[in-house]
Amino acid sequence: MRSCMFLIGLLLAAPALADGTWQAVKKEAQGQTVWFNAWGGDEAVNRYLDWVSGEMKSHYAITLKIVHLADGADAVKRIQTEASAGRTRRGSVDLLWVNGENFRTLKEANLLQTGWAQNLPNWRYVDRAKPVTEDFAIATDGAESPWGGAQLTFIARKESLPAPLRDANALLDYARQHPGKVTYPRPPDFTGTAFLEQLLLTLTDTPQALKSPPDSASFAQVTAPLWRYLDALHPWLWRKGEDFPPSPARMDALLASGSLNLSLTFNPAHARQKVASGELPADSYSFGFTDGMLGNVHFVAIPANSSASAGAKVVANFLLSPEAQIRKADPQIWGDPSVLSVASLPPRQAAALGKLTPGELPPVLPEPHAAWVNALEQEWLRRYGTR
């Protein structure tokens, strides 16, 4: 009986112990300056991060400095350079908005802290049905905390495309019928490369091969349908496929001006956000192929040599809070899909987030192994990049 009561006591004490550990993290974080390196290519994102900075200062006594990056690879190079110089402490990056390719680079070099993400108090709200424990088919091992959802999405206007295109063949037919009105961002732009992956996932005869790194012996066979498709598509593209927009933002501008009939984004709520801000016409809408569109979760990570590890964890936990996730999902503010499970939230917050969750999304197609990114980009550049 006494041993049974002792066991019950341990079980009851476990949450308090966990809470005590987190309180120690929060206490250590007070007064720290956290350097958060994040992509800065969208004003809505930048305004949201400014709000996060204010909240961290007001409620947690943390000074959050946002380093706006044109490319996350720039921060990765700094982290690598510091490691090579033996700078194992007091690194210049404390928290990093990281994509799957850069995550693989840092994780394989043991340049990230691991085992912390699932210990964040707000992890209890995370939707475990989403791919929150792997990134580009690589296990995160608690080295990344999920921040938002993403799915490759087309944007069109009802005026020029009354009904969504069902698949890649329909896209090719539409391009032929509307010469110069379709294109995609030039790889290695992230969205441009994602478009290549989307086509490859749906066109290849061997989709299982994409779950492992590309093999030089089979690469040509696996990717042959993709290159045949692009060879057929490119003559009908904007500028006859001899030039490509540098970014999705440029495609949005071309769509708004009528120069293009389609744009691309990795955010299903992007069209609503841009309509709300007046950057896209009111008849703009989002759609995806019927059988599915490439999707993922985006994360934040803490470098192994972070000089404000406790503060970075408090920031990552706040980014997962219902308050921050609901605000982020609002298309009037950012429109980035949440990684939280609506069912896990209190009724008022569940209702608020439910209203902001995009409906009728196509199935999510899992991303190929991260090693496919560079392989596809290099082959695309070899074939089409010098025109």
C-alpha cells in the first residue's frame, strides 16, 4: 500500500516538476537578448514579428532582435563559419526560421540543439497528425519547434480562370490556350523548386524513389517524365520560358497587373491575405490539384552555440501559443496556417482558430527527401538556366 501511494505521489508530482523546470528556463531567459534570424521578404511577416518582439519585451523581459534574411542559407553559413572557428558559445544566431534543406545541413553537422522542442509547454496544443517530427523526410529529434503549416498553392482570378485546374495536364492545356500567361519562379527560388517537386511527385513512375536520396544510376529514369513535361510547357510560358520571375512576390504583381493568369505560393491563405491588403484583386482565389499538393510544416531551430538558449526556447514556446497562432493565421495580419489542433484548445480559442483555418484544401503530398532539392535545381539549371 505504501509503495502504491509513493507511485501515485510521483505521478502527481511529475507535472509540477516539469512546470518547475520551465519556470527555471523562464527565469534564466529574463534580460536575455535573442537574435532571431528569419526570412524578411514579406511585410506581413515582418509586421507580425515586430508584434512578437513587443510581446516578448512586455511579458517576458526578453529583447527579441529580428535579423531579416534574404536567404536562410546566409545564417547557416555564419553558423558553420563560427563552428569552424571554434566558437562553441556566444554564437550570433539564437533562433533560426529554417527550411528543410538548411535543417539537414545543420543537423548532419551537429550544429543544432536537440531534444528541446517536445518539452515546450505549448507542445500540448500541437496537431500531431501534421508532420511535426520530421522535416524533408528527416527526423527532427526535437531540434525544431513547428511554427506554421504550408502547402504549395496556385492563385488565380475568377475573371481569367473561372474553375480550378485539376492536374498537371490541365495546367499544360491551359498554358497552350493562354500563351504567355503562365509561369513559375526561377529555381533555386524555394517556391520554384517546390513546383518542380510537385510535378515530379505526380508525374514520375517511381514515386517511392523520392523517399530516399537520389541515386545517380536511376536519377535520369525517375525524373524523365518531369523534363518531358517541362519541355512541352516552356514554349507556352511567360516570355516563352526563356526568363522566369525571381520570386512569388513578382508573380503576384504580374497577376495583379493582368500580365499573368496564375501565381504560386506556399501558403493556402496567401490569396486572402493579399486581397485583404489590396495587393491582389478581389476575385483572386486559391486552389490545388485534386489529387494533392506538396505540403510541409515550417520550423524554428536553436543553434548549438546559441548565446541565449533559454530565451530562444521561451520565444519558440510563445510562437506556439494559441494567442500567437490565432493572430498569425488571420489573413488581415499574416494568414500563415496554424500547427495547432483546434480540438486541443479551450472553446473560445478553438472557435477563433477554426474560423481562420482554410477549408477544402487538397490532400497534402509529403516532400521528397531533402537531397532531391539540390539535385533537381542543378539539373534544371543545366537544362534551362542558360537560356
